[in-house]
Amino acid sequence: MQVAALDNLHISLQTLPREDFQKIYEACLEDKVRCIVCGKPVKLYLGLTEEPSFYHPNKLENQTCQREEQTLPAEMTPVDTNQYYSEQNGFRIPKSRAIATLEKPTVTDWKTLKTLQGHAPFQPQTIAPTSILGIPLDAEQKEAVTTVNGPLLILAGAGSGKTRVLTTRALYMIEEMNINPKSIMLVTFTAKAALEMKHRIKQQTSLQSSQLNQLVIGTFHSIFYKILHHHDRQKWNGNHLLKWDWQKENYLKQACREFGIDEKEFPFDQALQQISYWKNTLLMPSDVKPNDTFEENALSLYTYYEEQKLSHGQFDFDDMLVKCYELMNENPEVLSSYQNRFQYFLIDEFQDINPAQYNLMKILSSHTRNLCAVGDDDQTIYSFRGSDPTFILSFKEEFPSAKIVHLASNYRSDHKIVSAANAVIEKNKRRLSKKMAAQYETANEPKCFFPYDEEEEATMIVQDIKEKIASGAQPDDFAILYRTHTGGRAIFERFVQSSIPFVIEKGQNSFYERKMVRAVLAYLQLSINPDHVSALTELIRPLFLKQSALNDVKALSILHDCTLVDALLQLNGLPAFQMAKLKKVIPRISHLKKKKPVEAIIIIEKELGFNDYMKKQGNEGNAMDKGSDDIHDLKVVAKKFSTVESFLQHTDHMILTQKALKEKQGSQGVQLMTIHRSKGLEFPYVYIVGAVDGSLPHDFALEAARKGNYDYLEEERRLLYVAMTRAKEHLLLSAPDNRRNRKAVQSRFLKPLLTKSSGSLD
Ligand SMILES: Nc1ncnc2c1ncn2[C@@H]1O[C@H](COP(=O)(O)OP(=O)(O)OP(=O)(O)O)[C@@H](O)[C@H]1O
């Protein structure tokens, strides 16, 4: 059905602007929209398989009313296109009569799904199946397993069975070559991968646990921490570990005070990331050459941080690598004792190795050169942490005698997915040339869909998943991948509304708890409740007041018997310009509640000085994580609400839900995660959201490319490649027409996949 009624207004999907579809969808969830034939509530279908329509959940009712709708008098069908809008109940309706919204859709029409085109036809391969220790392997996998001595690089493309190869290789070495398990070190990037390897090895062998336990399998950090601990138990005692960022930040804050850096305006999280980057690339404070003021400040903090750590006998995670490298490098007798113990080295995810890890492994294996590195240069996605693809790209130069084995058969994904992923990644210039070949093909096609914006994108995905579950799929079969945590906000909210079980990344905070978002919400909270203590606490910094002002305001509110907001005007001893500013801002706070949430946010930004505050926060210069981007995202949500009160109810509900999930969350359900987290995983159905410029590729990469540095853009392309190759049979990409309330441009990475006839990429 194309027409329904909301508060006696007829709404036609033919003429309703696309930007209002989501609002109507939500009004339908609240049973506010009714069938024009029978008067019962209807729902709005916003999914992928059909065009939008109103429907009754009851099939019979649906058929009857659909039939009857055809016979309704003509005036029920909207025709007039020359009317203009007024607003009622938050919806735009024509001024002159109350039938439907008649203006021709101003934004975008409904676009049907497009197939993502790969460029190669499927070529069935005749792989001579072989096996080792009863484990099926192809010829290349077998070669990778049985080449035990000397340097070996296994270039293992996505889905080519590298885990199978690594575990079989370890077993082959022990069982077939009688190598002492004690002399083998298998290093992984995550504790989860280490556990998975141990589990698979145990499953595939009849060897005794006592023998298998001698095999050293662990992450870089766990293995090298054990070595340091063994060497000096007193110093490398877990109690001395700086585990949490807040512990490190305390040192940085002390340093700020000492060096006169304005603590309030310094982005400590970025500084910690920068320090960690320097350490992992083996740059000591004396080696760093700062590029800008931020790096100059970060360097001063780095020096101070290291001194404090040393004087308190503490260490951090990065020290586990850096100090172990120093230990080996500076003490030949220690190095040789470990070389006597270890003769064979296997490194997983070699493309993500950083200089500290690489140098450590190189020095440890220098006596035998039995170094087996497994990786895929197309999956390097951690360079912001110091990972350096150069090590995999120049392995042959570093080890001229090295053998290189290519694993190019993809056992995971359908041919059309592999072919589309190949078409994306082959545009990267800095890579080892290779092409993955799928092992099977089904009738499924990877597709791209074009929602109006982030909100509609989330609705469409949840609807699609509902339909697929109704036809037999399990919630666990699905993953929804996004570029950044905030990119998952709308999806999270739609899952909270649905009854589908879902899982989010552990420990993730709500979008509404982000620093800038919290501050904007605080203005709105105070407009409704001028005695909201925690909102006032949030506002102290945006109002450029000292932290001590908070207690003064509380005392003044008692003394003058006024609200906390009014007490701000009673503050003494402020410079005249600041008092003048407060006099301008404070009286306006209470008016915000009368505005629509979006308008209120714009007033906060532009008229109450919030934009100035954001600019002074330092991270506006960091294109990766801008406060203003968060506020744009907040406005996308706010648009759906007509009152500040209902908007705040929503944000509170979301914060509480996410907190509850943090404490108690099952492990079964649709997986919501960043692309980074999805590395190494596979799912029958994968949705990739936000395939538009600015999101994927991220703005900061586009910015760098504009300045002539294409490295980040290549890494963004690799991210898309990793995301696409997580899908086994079904891949769906979404390219919304709008993002952050602005017209969006489809991701440049989709160009090779969407033919010109799609008309939208020119
Ligand atoms: N020789 C083989 N025959 C059949 N299936 C295989 C073979 N090798 C691997 N597989 C299957 O292919 C899938 C991908 O393997 P695996 O997870 O080890 O890939 P990967 O190389 O680690 O992938 P990625 O790097 O993309 O995470 C798994 O389901 C695995 O069981």
C-alpha cells in the first residue's frame, strides 16, 4: 500500500520526501500510522528486497486492504505538485489541504540494488587433494607446511587457509620431523588467535598434552613479557604494569603542569597513541624529530613519561617489546641462551608487524634463519599503531635465500565476492601482485544498496536480517561492519529496538558518552532541569570556567536560593569579558527546550560559543577523530525527534542499554563490529555500512591524499578488502545518499564495481 494516515493526514510514499521515511517508519512502530481502508495500524516496509510500502503484519488483512486501496476515490491519490509545505507534528505537509505530502521528492528517489561486478569469470580449479597427517591441503599449502628449514614467506591471501597451514606445519615439524616442540615459537597477534591455534592443534593430533604444552604459542607481548619476567622477576612483576590509559594520563597531566602546557586543551589520548607509536617504531625520545607543535608537546611528555616510569620502577605494554629487544641486543649471552632454546620461528599476520617486533624476531632467529612468516600485504590495516608493510614487501631483499609460497586459493568465499574484492584491491599500487581464486560459485551476487542516510541504512539492514532469519538463517550468521565505532551508532540503536539478539564489541562506550556529545547534551539537560548537577559539571569546560567554579556555583545556588544555571551568573572574580559572555549565554539555555532538538544544537554550536570551544580542544586538527564530526552525527539522530525532552529520553535509554550490555552480554547473535575487529573472522552474511567518501575511505586519508600522501588511502582500500573478504556467501554494501546531513558521494573504491550505467559515479 502506498498511502496511509497519520493524525488524519494522508501520507503517500509516492510524494513523501525521502528524508521523512524514517520518521514515518518510527511513527508506525508506535502504531500512530493507520490504514486508510480499515483504520488499523500499519507498518512501513523499508528493506532491501522490495520498494517501500505500508503493510499489515497480518497477511490476510494486508491482501484485502491492498485490493480495496485500488478502488478508493481519486481525491485520495495525491496529484498536486505545486503545493508547498507547512509543519505539523514534526512532518512536512502541504499548506493548502491535508492530503499527503505532495511536493515532488526533493532529495533522492528510491534506488534499486546494484550488483557489484567483479571482472573475472569463474574458473573451476582442479586441485589435486593431498593431505598431511590426515589434514586436507592443496599443493601450495603442502609446500608451505613441509618447507621447514630456512627463511620462508607464505603469502596467504584472504581465506586461503593460513591458520590451517600454521597449525599443520607445527604438527608436521613435531610428528614427522621429530623436532622438539620446545624449540618452536609460534607468535600470533591476538590472544584469541593464540587460543584458536592451540585448540586446533590439540584437535588434530594424538600427541599428549604434556608434549604439546612445550610448544610456545602466544602473542608477542605474552612471550616477551615471560622472557623479561624470567630474567628479572623483581622488576618485571605484573604489579608494576601501567595497565590503564588513565594511569599513563596521570603522568602526562603532571608533565603538562610542569611544562606549562594547558592541560584542559591537550588531547591526551592522541598523545598516548603517538608515544606508543614512537616506542613501537623504536624511536627513543632522543631520536624523535617532531613535525609540528602537537608532536613537540607530545615529545616533551614522552620524555617525562619515560623518566617517571623509570623512577617508579614501572613499565607499560610497549616496554615488553622494546625492553626485550634491548635486552637481547645488548646482552649476547642472554640472546644466545634463548637461541639455544628456540630454533624455529613462525609468525602469523606478518603484514602487521612493527619495527620493535620485527627486530626482536630477526635477532632471535639470526642463528638458524628458520623464520617462517605468514601474511597478506593486502590485509595490512594497523599502520596507525606502527605496523609497517615494508617488512613483508621487502622480505626477499632482507632474506635473499628465502622461499616464497603463494596461497592463492580462497576457500572461504563465493567466486563473485572474491572477484569483486580482487577488483577493489588491485587498484593499490604498493602491493605484491597476486589474485585470489575462489573455489566455488553460487547464484548469489554481492550487492550495493543506497539508503537515504545512516538512519535508513540501519533500518534497511535490520529489516533484511529479519527476513533472512524468518527464512531460516541464524543470528550468528550475520556481521555488520563499520569503519569507526561511531559508524555503528544507528545500527546499534535499531537493534535495541528490534528483538534480534546481537553482540557488540566488549567495553564499548555509548556514542552519547563521547566528550563533545556529552557537553552538547548537557546544555539540553540544563534547559529542562536547571539543577542538573552532572550536566553542569560537563558545562564547566565549554564555558571556559575553572574546575573550582563548580563548587562555587553549588554554594551560590544555596546562598541565593536559585537554580544552578542562575547561580552561574553570580560567580565572582571573573574577568569582565568572561562575565559578559556568561550573561549572553546563560539566559538562553532555558529557551533551548522550546526548540526542536536540531535547532537547539545549532544554537548551542553557533550562538552559545560551542564551536569556539571545539576549536580550542586541539582534536579539531586531528582529522581522524574530530569533535565536530560527532556533533554532525548527533544532529542526524536529533532530526528524528520533535522535542528536546523526547530526544533526551532516547539518549538516556541508549546510554543505559549500552552500559547494561557492557556488564552482561551473551556471545550469540548478529555481530556488530569495526572492520579492524573483523580481521581473521568469517560469516555467511556480511553488511558493510557507510561506503561513501569520508567514511570509507575516511576523511583523514582523503585529506592526506590531497596533500600528496596516498599511503593512508591505500590502507583504507585494504580495510574495504578485509571487510569484503569476511563474507562467505552473501555480501551487501551500503552507500547512503546522505551522511551527517549532507549529500554524500559513493566511495571511490566502488568505482570498479559499479558499472557506468548505475549513473552515479561520474
Ligand atoms: N585445503 C582446504 N580445503 C578446504 N577448505 C579449506 C582448505 N584450507 C582452508 N580451508 C577453509 O577455508 C576457510 C578459510 O581458512 P582460514 O580461516 O584458515 O583462512 P585465513 O587464510 O586465515 O583467512 P584470512 O586471512 O582472510 O582471515 C576456512 O573455513 C578453512 O576451513
